[in-house]
Amino acid sequence: MQYEYLFWSMAAMVAAALAGGSLCGRLRSVKHALGGVAALAAAVFVAVFVLSRRGGFSDLSVMLSIAAFMFSLVIGTAASLLTRRILRRR
């Protein structure tokens, strides 16, 4: 049951990174977009750290938090840059 919880949590984190990245891609400049993605990734880091301690993964909470931070940073950056490119072509 714990691994099912872990799977759905990571799927939700990826969805949040995609949505947050696409919203940050609408900001005025690339600098602001990447700053927004970094802030979102930091919020994901904290949320995963707190929730993994409650969910029975306390021994893995640091590793899960770092992985979630890196995943959300990469996925959010890609989504924001793609959003900027799509909006620029319109």
C-alpha cells in the first residue's frame, strides 16, 4: 500500500510541475519564468519532505525530496520554455 501511495504522489508531483511550468512560461521574461520554476521546485521539495515523513517513508524522506526537487525543476523548466515558444509563435 505504501508504494501505491508513493506512485500516486510522484504522478501528482509531475502533474504539478507541468502545470506550474506552463503557468511560469507566461511570465514576462525567461529570468522570471525560471525563477518561478525554481520557487515551485523549492515548494515541492518542502511538501515532499513533510508528506514523506507522515506517509511512512521517513527513512527515505531526504532522498525523495531531492529527487522530487530535481524532477520538478527539469520538468517545470521544459514546460515553461515550451510554453514560451508556443506563445511567441502565436
